[in-house]
Amino acid sequence: MHPRVLGSAGSQPTPKAGCSCRLCALARREGGRAVRTGPSLYLHEADLLIDTPEEANQQLTGYGLAPRRIAWTHAHPDHAAGLRVVQFLAQSSGQAVEGWLPRPLYPVLAERYPLDYLVDAGHLELHLVSPNRPFELGGVRVTPLAHALAEPVFAYLFETPSARGLYAPDHLRSLPLPEGPLDWAVVQMPIPPLDALSFELPPEHAAWKNFYTFEEAVEVWRGRTRRLVFTHVYESVRMTPEELDAVAARAGDWVRFAHDGMEIAEAAPPRGEAARLEAFRAEQARIEREFGHDPKRMRAELRRLWSRYRNERP
């Protein structure tokens, strides 16, 4: 698979109008990786854009992309307020854009943004899908994974016969992690090590409840994915791309912080691992066929399969 991070910012872009902090000043002066726009990802194989931040039109024109399909993770403005790009894509192609939306998210997105207008105008062909149930787009199996939150928030698991990837840009602590090995995971950034921060983070700060620490995140994902990319890079941490690179290097070359336009190269499996992965995926497919009518039993069987896979690792 060939995922590309189009936007890597947190809840606010860099540079920000009227802001003269060191990050915004750097972005205005040097551009490049210092510039961050709202969080989004494009998956080439499915011609699928995940999320439409305010800068969605700018992102797509900047990389020469005109996706036929769009899905959304949740309704926050940094993920959905650029939804009008659907109209531009439909007008340019002469065809409605396919919108893929988990059912619980529809009423929230429709209340805040002109979703129904886009459907009524013929710009958007909306497909409502069930949480935690896979659907197929262009040979890629896509599963919207529901977070354990009252507010509807989703991550997306992508699977082909040869690769598995995860996009979970926000609210990572509330995501039930998918069973099975991943080739890549693009997930919400954690709290950087305190010795890398230029300010103190008091014990009572809400970040401690809402985010993993860097050390926790690395341990959570170690052995689960061969490539880990932290996105939704919050401007509030006040760290330059080079400073974030230095933090990622503490964990090894399998960990990176995202930047706008980042293409994620899949890491080759270790020697002897390819056969084990093929066997895992074959057994995964069997379990899903046999227990597709019973999601609770299917998840339990997949957990057991994943446990065996990890315990048998050479």
C-alpha cells in the first residue's frame, strides 16, 4: 500500500494567522516541513481521502490529487470543515464523489456541515456503513473502527492480500487496537519526553489523561507495526521538525513524526516472517468467514489468533 499524509497538523495549522511564535515564524521563513495543515491521509490503492480539513482543497491541488472517494473520522473542524472540496471535485470530474461514512457519524456531520446540500446537489453519493464492519474499495478492505467514546469517532483499518495499515489520527487512547500485525500505523502523536519540551507540563494537566506518553506509545505499538508514524502534531508542544526527529530517533528508525506530504514506505518483513504473515492472514480470513454473523465471537477468535502469533514470534 502507498499511504500519503497530506496534512499533519494538530487542531491548528502552522503558521497561524496573527501568530508570531517560533514555529509560525519558522514556517513563514523556511516553509517545507515546518508548514503543517489540517490532518488528512490519502490512500492511493483505494483512491480514498480520509478527512477534509479546512485546507483540503489546498492539499489536493498541491499534490495533484482528485480522489473519487472520501471518508471521515469525526466531525471536528480540523477534520471536516473543508468538506466543500467535495463540490469542487464533483464539478471538475462531472461525477459525484463517493462518500463513505459510518452511520453514527452521519447526523453529527450533517448537523455541522453542508453534507445534505452536497447530496441533494448531486455532488456527493453517500454510502452509510456499519461500524467495525469491513467494506471493499478498489481491492482494499476498509474497516471503520469505533472509538469507545460517546461522540462518534472512527479510525480506519486498511487490508490487502499483502499489507495491513491503520489510520487513527485522534483520540488514540479510546481506540480498541485491532488484532494482528500491521505494516504501518499513522496515529495521534503522544506527549514528547519531558526533557525534550521547552516548558513544564504540570501533573494536573489534562494531557496526561488524554494522551499516551512517548514511551507508552512506543511500547504499545512495538511488535504491532513495522512502521509507526505520529501525526496530528500539536503546535502547543512548540517543537520544530528537527526536534521531533531527534525524539523519534530515541525509539529507532521504525518510528517517525509525520510532515505534510509524507509518503510512508512499507518496511520489509524480517527474514522468515513473510510465511508467518501469510499464514496469519489466511487464518484471519477463515475466522471472519466462519464467525461473521457473530462479531463478539469473531473478535475473541481474532484475539486468540493474534496472541498465538505474538507468542510464536522467533
